[in-house]
Amino acid sequence: MKKRAFPVILTALLMLTGCGYGQTASDFKEPKYYEPYEISPIRNRYNFDYNADWYKDFLDQVRGFNTTVITTERIDKHLAKSGIQAMSSTCPEVFWIDSYYYAPSTDASKIDFNIKSCVEEDKIPEMYNELMQKAQDIADAVPSDYSDYEKILYVHDHIADITVYDYSAVENPKASLAYTAYGCLVEGKAVCQGYAEAFTLVMNLLGIENGVVIGDTYLGYHAWNYVKLDGNYYWLDITWDDQDSTFPTSHTYFLFTDELLSRTRYPDLDLNYFSPECTSLDKYIPAEEMAYLSTYDKEAVKQVMERHSDDKYCDIVFDSFEAYSAAMEALLRDGELSSIARKAWGSGSVKYYSNDHMLTLTVISTA
């Protein structure tokens, strides 16, 4: 029987076209309503157990740079797939694997791994040590008295600060490490999967539960993170918050909910072994900064902009299409944004980026 190669990570299967994020300012257009995606938690479908002896031994063999792994017991193809998806989601230090072959026997299973074409096998241990040192340096730089929330925020902002989005890698994904934590932390260039895996690696070192999730967005396939904080799960997307040093790092996609997620994307059932339910707005920065608005209120918008008078840049998120549409008409069509900016920032010269999917307005001073 001909062996079939199974992709380990998404770059071996399809192109992550939803990584880059941003719109350009334009003349006012009537906001367009988009139906939200359906979001469902993804639970363990094949009774996969993180603590199973076979999985612990499997990880030890992979982390020992073995390209062939023999499991300590026979596992079926579904359990093998779940285990490898779990490794891809939570063990980004294993950056060199491209695809795998699965072959069961009577009392064990054999898994052969293909190495990425852009990685030289004899250099993997050295590259692994480089990656782990970079991740450890970031973890060590987090102040010891920080809360878990502060640690997550620090790592989110730090990765955004040190990483440049690698647009060239989208065109030739198999020739680049930008889809890995190594590309992000060592080379300083990444696409969405690299950002997400770098975050997971540092969170693992800090002992905070998290993982990488892959799914479809209105821009194409994409990778982002979940993280657990104070008993609740939250979504987090550094790629779409990274402004590539042009503007301050955004927090529109920092610790957000299923409802906000459903505006732009959904996790793919076949590409993830786990996807949590995220319902709490308790840690959402726009909500904390009163920049998450349920209705259009000119004074509320002015107060948001006043709180950002130093950097003269702000993101405003609306909790419904009705509120967003009313705001866009008043602020952009009727010209209220310029008058608010004059009062809040001393100049009415601004540009804006509106997103009809996420229901957000980003305002930047051009004075």
C-alpha cells in the first residue's frame, strides 16, 4: 500500500492568506453588514490524553530530534492525528517537522517525520538551542512581580515590537521559517503562525496555559492563540494587533471573546484538536478603556480620544452593527470626527481605518 504523508502544520496544506491585517483610509462608504461566523468549541474527539504514557514518550523522542518514533503502544490514526495536532498547538519548540507517515503494527505504531525543506537536519539541535535561549530571554525579562495578566500583555506587546511581518513568506511558505517560532524569535520575521507559536513557547516557559488555533477568516486561513487566565479562556491575535512600528501596538485582538472572534473568523474543526469557549469581557482592553461602545455617543468618542492624546492614535470597537453604522455615518459622513479631533488632539487633521467586519474604527492624527 502506498504511504500517505499527512501535513503536521498548516503550511504543508494550504496558504495562510489571512495573516496580514489592515485597511486603507478612503472616502465614506455605507457600512456593510456581515453575518458572524458560527463558533463552536472543539473538544477531544478521540479520547486523547495529554498525560498518557505513550504521548509523553512520543514527545521525548521527538524532542530528542528523532525523525522516526515508535510508540509504546498501538494507537490508531485518529489518536495519532490528535497527538500530533496537540504537539503542533502546544509544543512550538518542535519547529522542524513538515509532515508525517503513520504505520500501525500489532502492539505499537510507527511515525516517520519529514523535515522542512528549509532546515538542515544536522543543524536542528543548534537551532533548537538558539530558539529556546531567545524564548527564555523574553520569559526572564518579565518582571517577577507581574500578575499573569501583566505577563501575557508584556509578551504580546514584546513579540509585536520585535517582529516584522514577512509578506514574502506567504508566496513561498515551504522555503521559509516565518511560519515557526524560530522565524519569529530568532530571525525576527514571521507570518501569523510564527507569531502564534512564539507566544505559545514563551507562555509555556511562564507556566500559563495556552495554545495555537488555526481557522478561516474573511481574508483567508490564519493562526492565532487562546490563553487561560483566572479560570477563563480568551482569544489573542498578535499578528492582527501588530502595526509593524508604524503605530503603537493595538489591543483590539487581545483577550477577546467568541462573539468578537465570530466577526472575523472561526476555528477549523479538522485542523485543531482543541478550541475553547471564550465568553468573558473582563480583561478586554477596549472595554476597560471605555472604548467598547454600545451606542454612538459623540462625547464618549471624544473621551476615548482624549485618553490617547499623547500618541494621538486610538481604536474604538462597537458592540453591534447598529452602533457601528450610526457612528460611521456621524463621524465620517457628517464630519464629526474632525471636530472631535480638534477638541481632543488640537487638530482635526486625521486619517481613519474602518473595519465593517470587526466593527472597529482606528483614528490616527496626521498633524
